[in-house]
Amino acid sequence: MVKKRVGDVLLVGYSVAGVETVVAVPELNVCFDVGRAPSEIVPIDNVCLSHGHMDHAAGVAYYLSQRGFIGNAPGRVIVHRRLAQSIQALMGVWADLEGHHSPGEIIGVEPGQDISVRRDLVIRPFAVDHGAAALGFAAVQVRHKLKEEHLGLSGPQLVELKKQGVAIEHRVEVPLVAYGGDSAPGAWIDEPCVREAGVLILECTFFDREHVTRARAGRHIHVCDLPGIMRRLACPHVVLSHLTQRTDLRFARKVLADTLDEGDLERITFLMDFPQRGRRPRGGPDDPPPADAK
């Protein structure tokens, strides 16, 4: 698991396509996808599950079980409405196997249906392009500020206005972190909670120029998509995730530098930014085609 501070946000995660993807924001008590439920995410109360592929969702049952084992309150799994029943059924199977039920709240949502995490924070799901039951999520801070026309009024005056039914505050939303899950480029990039997020966690699965067709077939992002995507984003920080096992990070950095202008490069970092020592990169001439583009 990588621990990485990006802007004002600490990310704790791991993401390799077809193996495991899990990215937690401990300060917000939110985790995006569950991977194989590493121990670092078990204390986090809210898991946002982007879709049902095994590398993103395999640890759901273990996450809920472990929370009970260590004495935590039941966890919450926020997922597309179409997958909620399947997860409930999965938990039923595990209850039969183990002889007891692991409590947990499975919340099925539609795009745009906010889920409250605390008084000043909501999770906002949005539709992405990776199948009918796939979602992205944004952690949005909610603030209430006094309307400009009421600035300078005394406390009693404000109380009197409230008694008269006058709305003295307006709602201000600040998208802190957005997570696109797995998805091809699409209209979701223009969602305000994505476009204006302080940190956007963005999959970029493929970097080899010969893999554009593979990216399109799997509804993933190819590095050649990034210039157009970056032009649409106001995010100061974009974290790339979900590279394939066969992608050497040094190669990815070089391709990225050849693809983007300097200003966009300054906004981008890789989640998995440490080299894998002692391992031969996959993808040599005798290697079989990868099965990691889920």
C-alpha cells in the first residue's frame, strides 16, 4: 500500500489493473473500492464500490467481517443500485459458509444521490462509462455561508430574519476528492464535482501506442486521451491509477512527458510511484497476452 499526500489529501492505496484497486482517504473516513480488503482500510466506515469486477470488489465480505472481528461498528458499502442485491446475496452465502452473519449496510444508489458521511461531507455518485452498473464518486464538503446581503447584521437581527422564514445562508460545495473508477472518457469528466475537485483519481490503464484498441474495447483510458481530458479539468491535482502489470513506470513517465504539455504534467502524479525491484517487467515477446484489463 502506498501512502501519498497529494495537495491537502492523504491517499492510502494500491492499484494495478486486474490485480487490485483500493484507494482510501482516511481523513475523510472514505475508501474508494475495496480491492482485497487490506488491513489499512478495515477501520474506514464508508466504502464506495465503483463496479463489480473482482480486482475492485473481491474484499467486500472480508471488509465487513473484519470490522465485526475487531469490534468496529458495521461498515457501509455504497454501490450502484443494480449491484446492491447481489452483494446482499454474497453476504448470505458467506453467512451459510461461516455459520454467522457479518453485519453491514449495503446502500444502493443512483447517480446524483448524495449520501451523508458527516454534517459537512457527502458522497456524490456519478455515472461513468464502464458498463451499466458502474459509478464514480466524489467526496464533497458542504458549507453554509451567510448571504452577502446579511453581512454586518447583528445576531438578534439574524435570528429575527430566521423567525420570519428568511433564508439567511447559502450552500457552498467544495469537491475535495473525486474517483472515476474504471471508465472510458465521457461526459462524467464535466461533472462539477469531478472537474473542480481538489484531487481527481483517474485511471489510465494503457500507455503502449498499440493498445488503443484494447482500451476502447475494455472502456478504459489510454494515455492518448489525457490531453483532451486535462483541458476539461480544473483540478490542481490528478492522480493516475490502474496501470497494467506490463507497464513499467519509467516507460509510463516518458510517454506521459511526450504526450502532455508542461503545465498539465505539473498537475499529474502516479499513485504507484515506486519501482518494483527484482522483477522482470511482463510483456516480453514470449509472454502471453495479459488478462489484466478488467
